[in-house]
Amino acid sequence: MRIRTAVVVSMLLGGAPLAAHHWLSASFDATRPFTMTGVVTAFAWTNPHVAVRFDVRDGRTDAVTNWLLDMGSPASLAPLGWSRSALKPGDTIVVEGIPSRDGMPVGYAYAVTVAATGKRLQAAPPRER
């Protein structure tokens, strides 16, 4: 009985990284990585995912689009150097990430660099890339 329970638990826990990866690839298009610069309008240090809203100006049309960045949980980002005060409205940031599959201005961030300081914060552990 103990062995059967151990096998079932290990199967369930072992599948968690696969499920997380499946969600990421189902929602975001890793074949179209982007790097864009914008100005932070909101930063939410909340569970289950940290979120950043930022305005991106189109160089050709001068139109501004407000993007939403999804990232991991505060617990997964803190060891990477993030904190609730890492970004504030008005900060200019350079984002490396991937866009949503549905064409909406939503992305998943791999890294964010604060332009004023040059500080680059990893936003996703390497296994999620």
C-alpha cells in the first residue's frame, strides 16, 4: 500500500512541470519572441501571478498600446531579485518575452530591464523558456 501511494504521489507531482509548460505554450507563442520598450502604468505584486501593465508607443504610427505582462508568482520571482518595489508607474522598461497566441496585447515576460538603472531582472526561470 505504501509503495502504491508513493508511486501515485510521484506521478502527480512529476506531472506538474509538464502541466505548467503546457499552459504556457497553449497561451503564448514562443516562436515569436519580442523585445519592446515601454512605460510602466501599473505593477501588481499579487498571487497567483505578478502582472505589469505598460504603454508601448508604435514608432511608425505614434499610437500607444497598453500591454499586460504575465509573470510567475511572487514566491517564484523573489529569488530572481524581484520585490514589490521593483517597478513603479513611470519607469521605462525593456521587456523580453513572448506574445499571446490570440493577438491581444498580452505577453509572458522572460526578463525586464529598468532603463534608468540598467538593472535586468529575470522574470522566468530558465526551465520555462
